[in-house]
Amino acid sequence: MIYGYESALPASESIQNIEDLATTLHASLLALTSSETTRPIIFIAHNLGGLIVKQTLILLSKSRNTDDQRLFCAIDGLVFFGVPHAGIDIKSLVPRVGDGPNRFLLESIGSVNSQVLTEQYRKFYKAFGDKGEIKVICFYETLMRHFSSTCPGSVQLAINRHF
């Protein structure tokens, strides 16, 4: 399955936040499940998509719904490409967004004391603490701040920016 969402910054009409986007991904995943078996799931996510996947997994982990629990248990791995786990510097992006409806989403992942990402980080690791081994691999560009794009305890691979 390939999941997409409106990610354009300038002229965006979207007012969705990370939880809204995660709820939509959750619904798309449920539409693919069969009541009998669920194959292993590996998520591959880039940038904001990684934050959406993490929020979706938090939703699944908290749910008592049987289908949600089956999906959560089927998660075998996560591959993150340039996901701003610890936030991003939004100074250069704010002029592109202006006072548009998606400004709140952008500011919620800003690197200066992002309460949204701090809370997501805590809940994400709490959710997977009980699940046992899950493979997480984080790729990041060598020109990015390494600590922002990696998850503690994950395999971390730097990619040359011009690769």
C-alpha cells in the first residue's frame, strides 16, 4: 500500500494536524486487513510521513479493537528517511506557508521545544516497550543534524547528500 497526503506548503488549504493525518492512515490500514490473517508490516516513511506513521502506531497501541491489535502485532519493522523525530528548523519554511491554514502543523514540529514531538517520542517508545523486538532503521543526510533524524537504539545510516 502507498499512502499519501497533501504535503504542499505554499497555497495549501489543509488544516490537518499530525493526529488527523494519522487517523486517515489508520482508516486506510483497516480497509486492507482481513479478519483471518495479517501479513508482517514494514513501514517505509519519509520526512513528515514518519511522524504520521509513528502517531498511527501510537493510536493502534492504545486501541482495544481486535483489528487494531492485530495490525499492531503485525508490525515487523520501520524504515525512516530524514524523519525529523526531534523537530526541524522552520525559519526558512515559514515564509512559504505565511499565515496559511497549515501554519499550525508546521509550527507543531518546529525544533524549539516542540511539545507535540516530545509527547509523541514518549508515547512511541512506551507503545513499543511491551511489543519486544522491532527493527527500526533511520537514514539521514550528512548535512542534517544527526540527532533530529534518528531514533535512539535504531540502526543509523548516513547518506551522502548527492548520492
